[in-house]
Amino acid sequence: MRAAVVGASGYTGLELVRILLRHPGFELAVVTSEQNAGTPLGEYAPGLAGLTDLTFEAVDVASIAKRVDFVFTALPHATAAPVVKGFRAAGLPVVDLSADFRLRELATYESWYAPHPAPELLSTAVYGLPEVYREEVRKAQLVAAPGCYPTSVLLPLLPFLRAGVIAPGPVFVDSKSGTSGAGKKLAANLLFSEAASNCSTYAVGGKHRHLPEMEQEASVAAGADVSMVFTPHLLPTIRGIVTSIYLTPQAGFDQAQAEAILNEAYGDEEFVRVLPQGQTPSLAAVRGSNFCDVAAVVDARTGTLLLLSAIDNLVKGSGGQAVQCANLMLDLPENTGLLEAPLVP
């Protein structure tokens, strides 16, 4: 299966390249980058030297569509949609890693992003969280890979919303991400001298663009509108997201019930690991892998349910999850190309 990674020079695109180069079901045939067209991939990313002789090219949908069978798009929002539209018109299946097809409602997308370049495709896209929408992903031709923060939030949270054990009220979420989550953009807070030995909040007060995506999927799971207070932080590390979610459960809810809900949801899932009581998720345990580690703790003293998770934002939070979806779409074993063990140490 010949694949293209459109937008391969960013961190997400490079992660896709890294995975696809070892994937037995894909032949990486095309990599694009407008700014780096004509540059050998191994020269741009020396870590890939000797693993591929591909050269970046500019995006030419008509040309690329004749040479590949499957497309991954890793472009910025609003830039991705016209490209996706072109590949879908050519009959190619697409996994898109932008925000352009994650939101179900056009008005919601346009209030947070920009006028949508291909609104007619919104109803055809499937939200690419395999542990939740596996059968829908299998049948899809356009999959919207979730954001990294939403993946870290939704996987631990959704089982409890579906179970109906949470008291009404906002969901409080505290997430901390490595700097790669911001991509390669130049920004003062991403400079080494600013980020190192530091931890800071950003996009607080309901301003983070992943918020509507999380509220959308939480509301579907709960069968009612769910609002969130989401506080993201920037960590002085490169990869990974750790998330803590604070909920008020129904009276009498205990630790055994919390663990039972997680194990029922994910006991048979390969890439979501439910940690035993007494263990909590850590970045070191998931870095470089497609795993999401989750845990639940009931604080009997305050009556609070604490949900915890850790993912590598570039793997389970983007590139790895995109390949997981592609495997389902192509009827391949879901774990194909994704059983890389976490990097230890």
C-alpha cells in the first residue's frame, strides 16, 4: 500500500514517517513540504538518513493521487481541508491530523477556527479514536485523527460519562504537555531559555482550541451537554502529555467501582493500559510508544474522583493513532507497525 505524508516536515509528519518506514503494510512513496521542496528527507532530518531516499516535494494533489493508495495529511487547520477534498475526489482514503474534520457542527468549527474550506465533507468524517469508534473507523474513507490533549482526556473520561456515575457540573481538567505539542513555530515561550526549568499555563479561561472537540465527544458519551474547565500547561520536556481530571461522582461511589469501569472499558484494549491500584501514569512509561496509561483514584475524604493519563503526544496523540486508524480502514491488524516499546530510559 503506497502512502503519502502531506506535510511531512513538522513533528507530527516526521513521526508518521518514522512509523511508516517500519510498517510492513505501507510503502512510503511521497513526502511533501512546501518550504523544503527539493530537499532530501534524510538531509532535513538526519536521523532518517540511510532509511529513505525520498525527497520533499510540493503538494500537487493530481500528481500525488496517481502515485499512492492512501494519504495522511498533517497540515495546519484550514490548509488541510482543500487538500483532503482533492484526495477524496480522487477516491483516496485519508486520515487527516488537522482540526478541520474533528468537529461535527460547522458553526462550532468556524467560531473557533476560520470559514471551512470543505464543509460538505464534515458529515463524512469519522472521529478517529479507535477505542471508541472502532467499527465506524473500519468503514470510513475520511478519518479525523483526534488532537493530543483530547486523546489524553477522553480515554480516561468517557467510560465514566457513559456509565452515568458523574454528578452534574463542569469537568475540571489539568493537562501538561511537552513543547513538541506546539509544533515547530517560533514563539518566545518555546525558546529553550524560556521553557527549560519552567512550567507555565497558557490558553486558559476556555480559550484552547481543543476544548470544543473534548466537549463534543464528552457530551456524546454522557448523552447530555458537558462543559469543561481546561487548563493546559507547558512542560520543560519534548514529548508527552500527563492529564489529571477532577470529577464529583454519585454518592457512595468507591475505588472498586472506579477500577471496574476502567477495566470493563479497556481490559481488552492493546493500547490503553489500565494501571493497578497504587500506580500512576508517567511520561517515561509511554514515551515513543502508542500506549495510553490510565488510572482512577477515589479520594474518599473529599468525595472526588481523580482520573489520570499519560501519552506520547506525537504517537498515541497524533501519528501513532493515525496509523492505528489506517490499519482499521485497510483491514490490517490494528497493532501493525505500532508495537514499538516505550523508550527506556
